[in-house]
Amino acid sequence: MTLSFEISSAKNNSNAKHAVAPLVFEKTQSNLNIRHVSGELWDKEIALFDGVVQEQLYVFSKNRWPSVNCEPVLFYAGDEIIGGALVLVQGLPLKLGSVAVVKWGPILKSHNKEMKDINYSRCVAALLEEYDKKRRMMISILPRAEYGEKNSEYEHLRSIGFSKGLQLRFPNRYFVNLELEDEAQLKSFNQKWRYHLRKSEKAGLRFEHVGNERMNEFSSLYEQMNERKKFADHSAYDDTIKALMAIKDDDLRPELFFAYKDDEIVAGSIIFKTGECAVYLYGATSQSALKLRAGYFMHWHIIKWLRDNTKAIYYDLGGTDGYQGLHQFKKGMVGSAGIIAPVPAVMNYSSYFLPFLMGRAAFFARDMLIQLKHVISSFRGDISKPDQARPNR
């Protein structure tokens, strides 16, 4: 199927409203072939992508969202793969249609500076042709936080008429620059972070990169930590971690690291290291880790390991879930050479009125349910409460 697209006249208007007429596409913008592939082939292909991220893995999404239909699609220019997207097709209540959701995608095979923005726009256009124009679904795209001066993906979606939906309550992500040698990296950390790192290095800790056969030890530490700290765990850990760590492709499977005091594991981390941006997925610490400053020691050695053993140029530490202590820790590690950037709002589009109306109504109901859960959690006395000030949007 050959697709030819034009970005609508809304492209020069950053405040463009949702359009109810179909987009008009310019033939010079894109000529791509779209191919639906199996989940297994999808995961194999995107292991080579600069833009690969765990949220776009089939093995992740099929376990995280079991009631949703996962549709992996690749975009070709001739015989060359340009990019792709794992599309989550969610049915609406009463069988009134479906919504096509893309989390942290579409993703590109190459982040070549001259072609990155162009190829992203071509992939979005292909998604619109397939899911909006052809199948009459509202399409909802959540762009990634971007380690640059602006979020070009978000800006592009706004420019072609996508409208803003929900944004995370604490949207900031924290990116460590991995392109620095040890001395420059240490200089980048803020002064207090360096102080705690020096203390940790005098505590007699040991760092080790271990195999996935030792996941039971990490899981035990993780459960103990959550019980001790009383954090409300809203992560995908229980749903996805076994499948992620069972991935056979060494290049795609996350890595496991431990820090020891003598023979005791005091900290552990699981890192998604594939692509241009590595991601801190999960961490766990023992009761004694705080006094030993094991988190500082662990991340310092992970930063060096990623720099020396992967093609990643940034290390995404994730967010804070509203905890001021996490913000201070991650901000200090990002330092002067890294970047703190927000995950943009969800962006929604349909060129047909009814799919747009039904999709927005379904998302509104879901968002209200999420807000209700946060309110209920705030009254519970058995879990920790977020204490970080909400950032300005």
C-alpha cells in the first residue's frame, strides 16, 4: 500500500484547533509502504532502531495491556525500513468504535539529524492514513520526552491539528549525558551529589553486571523495598518484568546490575539499554543502602557501563511520581551536562466528528477514574504521599 501525504494548512499555526474535515496531504511529503507484521518480527526489527523504547515492544505491551489489540506496523521507503509504530487498538464501550493509541512512538530506525524530523512526519502521516482516514478511528499519540531544546514530535503534532489531552501530574524526565569521560561527568554532577558519591566509594561497595538468571534475587529486594518505603507501585513491574527479562535477543533484553556490601546485595537496577537512549526501568535497595549511599555508587557505575558498552547517548532516569527526594537525587545526577524535560500531553486527532467525540468521551471517563484513584490514595495512611510541588506546565 503506497501512501502520499500532505500536512494540512494548520501546520503554520501552533494553536490550530481540531479539524473536522479530513487532512489534505501533499504528495511531496511522503511515499511510504505500510506493513503489518507479527509481534515477534516487530521486536526483532526494532532492536536495530535508534528510537527503540520498552513501551514500543510487543512483549511489553501484550502483557501490560492484555485486553488491547496490539498492531505492529513498519513503514518502508522502497525496501528500506524508515520507522514503525506499535499501535494499541482499544475498543470503545457498546462497540461504538475503536481508538488507536501509540505510546512513545512512532519510532525511527535512524536518528540522522537531517532526516529525523522529516521521517517522523512521514510516519505520522502513514498512521493517519491507515487509522484515521481508512479505518475511521481517533488516533492518540503520546510523544516521548525529548533531550533537546524543544520537543519536535510534540510541535509537529500540534502543527497538523492534533489537540491536547491529559498530561502526567509530574511529567518531568531526567536525562544524564553519556558522552562524557569520567572527569567531565563528575564535574557535571552537582556538588552535593559528588559528595555522596565519594562517601559511597569509601564504604567498601562492589558493583556487578549479572545475568537474568538472578532475577529472583532482584524481585525479593524489590518487594522488601516497597514494603519498607510504603510506595504506591503504579508501575508495570508485576505485569511485564518476567517477559522482558526472558527476551532471547541479548541486544534487546534489559540488563541487571547489583551493588554489594561484602556478600550482601544492597542495591539492584534493571536498565533498558537498547537504542540511542537507555532507560532506568526499576531499582531496589536494602535497609542499609541509604546509610551506605548505595544509589549513588550504583548509578555512577551504570553510567560508565552504558557509555562503554552501548550506543546510548543519554540515560533516562525516569520521573519522580511526585517525591521531592527523588527529584533532588535525579536532578543532582543530571547535573550541568544533562537535561530535564517533560513528557508532553497526549495528542489526539480524528478528521471525522463521531470517532473524535466518542474517543474523547472515553478518554475523559478514563482520566476521571485516574484522578479519583489519586484522591483515594491521598487519604490512605499506609502508603507514602507525594511531596513534590507540581511543576508549571
